[in-house]
Amino acid sequence: MGISPAVYRTILPRWKLGAFLLMVLWALAFPMITSMPAQAGDYRLNSGDVLTFDFLDDAELPVTATVSGAGVAQFPLIGGVEVIGLTVPEALAKLRSEYRRRDVLVDPKISLDISTFRPIFVLGEVKTPGSFPFYSGLTVEQAIGLAGGMQVAAASASDRIVARARLRAEAEAANAEIVHEAIYAARLVAQLKSSDKIDLADVPEVARDYVTGVPLDGVIELEEKILKADLAANKSQAQILSEGITQSEGGIDILNQLILQQKDVVQNSKEDVERIATLRKRGLNTESDLSRAENSASAEQAQLLETFATLARSRQELSGLKLQLAKLAADREKDILTQLQAREIAIQKLISGKHSAEEQILLMAAVAEDETKKNQISYTYEIRRNPMGGTPTSIKASTLTELVPGDVLMVSIAGM
């Protein structure tokens, strides 16, 4: 049962009551704010969202799946499924259908949630522009706080020179990193193709302009060395398993031949027992002769059964080797695709950072042209939103406007 306001007034002086209640309300609300999950019922999945997937009827831990730039996420047993543009319930229904259609599960008991939404981007007149995690209820003001607050105009000409030099260095460094990540991605595609040469046509489309007309010999040479080493290691592992499979198959052929021979021996032993038993009835041999023949026939039958057991073990070993060979290829492809997806995300972040640095340089130049305004700076806020299946929009915002996943917040100096 809660405490009534009348009781509070008997405990605290009247002038402190308001402050105390405010503190209590904040203390109760803060954990809810910080832990509040984003409501994803109507949200449509997009690249960069991280999903949590789980089989509800097993003891395995949930796994995560990131929606790639192509809109595909990787799920256990069925691999890539296109989920971009779907709500979580629609994606869950599609996954159930895929597990049934591919004869993996008859009655899939699975769950799917969004663990991390695609980030928001804060650019322009902030101290640390870039991408930041999205959480429910994030406002323009809070997003600017994540980016370190407003970037105040430089106080002196020398400060502006230093700041511009730093920003130019950041832009140039981002350019170099974009080129490296682009060639890295092309090398991963070459690995998927089992090619020992990097094809610049495999560079991600978003980064192609950055590698055009740039000296790439050194970067390509290094990446091709890594490529050849990877191909050699994979070929060696596959060759070892293939040789093991060939040897196992040869051993199974030999065992099948031994079984045929042993069956003949067993048949001859049985005929010997029958012949000796007939002679024994006529008194032409001894009981010992019959006993030895029966023992010999039993031994040959046991040898045949042992050969059958050896054959079964050999076939099991052969199946294990074939499974290892298939798993080697599947694991390699999954690892390469995961790395390729990470490269695409890294390139997007680097391009955003480069654009932010260039925009800050332009804004600083604009501020420097009118020194009289440096103590009268006000800011404008623009949200660039590209909804799934909708038209990209530009929204004039205030500090209290709430953001959605994937929003780009542009902070500008008013009048610039």
C-alpha cells in the first residue's frame, strides 16, 4: 500500500515536499527509461538491425542474426532468409514457413525479437559526430548529448586552423580506411569464388567511387597474399579429408571382398560338417573328427560376423569424414559472409564520418566569415528519414522530437 500525501506532509517540511516527490518519481522512472525495450510490433526490419532467434523447445542459447545490406539474416539450419521490410510477427511467420517448407521442422517452436535496432546518426555541429545506438524514446536533445553536445565556433583564428587541420586529417584517414575495407571486401568475395585474384568489380557498390583512380597495387598485393594463404589452407584441409574418404572407401571395398570370400569358407565348413556327420553315422570316423569340424565351422562363422562389424564401423567412419568435409565448406562460407557483412557496415560508418568531417569544415568556414555572430549562435535540427517502402523525407525538428531507428540528425548553425 502506498503512502498518502498527507503522511508525507507530516514527515517532511512543506517546502521540501515538492523536491522530495520529484526525486522519488525520477528514481522510480529512471530504471524504466534506461531498460525500456523498443516497441517493435509495427517496426519494419532494415539493414543493421540485430535480431535474437531461439528454438523454444531445446536447451541451446539464443543466437543473434544481423540484417545485412541485402536485407538477409542468417538463421540456424536454413541459412539466409530475406526479412527486410517485414515486421517482427511477419518475419516470424516467414521463418516458420521456411522451416516447414524445407522439411527441417514439422511444428517450429521459435521466437524472434529485435535485440538492437539499427543506429541513428548525428552529424553537423556536434563534438563527436557519428553513429549511436538507438533506444526507445530517444529525442533530438538526447542524441546531441550522445554526440558530445554542440560544437561551438572556434574562439580564435589559430583554433580554427587547428580544428580544420584535424578534420581534414580525419577525412583523409577515413578515405584510406574506406579503400582498405573495400579491397578487403573484394578479397572475401574472391575467397567465396575460390579465385586467387582480386577483382575490383567485387568492391561494394557504395565504395567504388573511392577506389577509382587511386593507387591500389600495394593494398591488392597484400590482400592477395592473404587470399592465397587462405585458399592453400582450405585446400590442404579439404585434401586431407578427401584422402581419408578415399582410403575409407578403399577399405570398404576390401572388406566387401573379404565378406564374399568368408561366405564361401563358411559354406564349405558347413558342407564339411554335414559330410563328416554322415561318415560318423556309418562309423567311418570318430566323434573327435566331427567335433573339430563343427568348431572350425563356428570359428569361420564368427570371423564372418566380425568382418561385418568392421565393415559397419568403416562405413560410419566414412560418413563422419564426409560430414567433416561438408562442414568445412559450410563453416568457411558462413565465416566469409559474416566478415563481408562487417566490411559493408564499416564502410558505411567511415563514409558517414568522412561526410561529417567535411560538413564541419564547411560550417567552420561559414562561421569564420562573420565573426560578429560567434556569440549569437543558434542551431537548427533536421531529421533525414528513409522509411522502408516509403519516400525519403526531411523533417524540421526541435530538441524534443523523438527519433526512430536509422534516422540521420543534422545539427546546423541557424542562418549558415
